[in-house]
Amino acid sequence: MEIFLKVLLLIFSIGLITVVLLQKGKSAGLAGAISGGAEHLFGKTKARGMELVLQRVTVGLAAGFFILSIIVAVVID
């Protein structure tokens, strides 16, 4: 059971890294953070198509990773 959970955690972590690297940057460096960063912060631009899919997959993988990390920590101790 312990090994299965560790392998599953490894799969989640590799998947999360891959999906994050596939996403485009939301701002253009420091200038984008100062001038246009507020638009992204308050959600004035909406993701569409593949960006939306990647965003939802990222949220799902991140939630699964955190939950699985806690479960692995509890099971090992």
C-alpha cells in the first residue's frame, strides 16, 4: 500500500510539472506585473480553449497532489 501511494504521488508530481510547463505566461515580466497584472488578478480576462483545459487540469492535479501528500505522510508515520 505504501509503495502504491508513493508511485501515485510520483505520477501526480510529474503530471503537475508537465501541465504547468505547458501553460503560457500570464504577464510580460516586470512591466506586465506593474501595468497589466491587476487585470489578471481580478479576472477580467477569461481563459478559453486549451488554456481553460490546462488550468482546470492544473487545479485538479494540485489538489490531488496535496491530498495525496498528506495521506502518504500519515500512512508512513
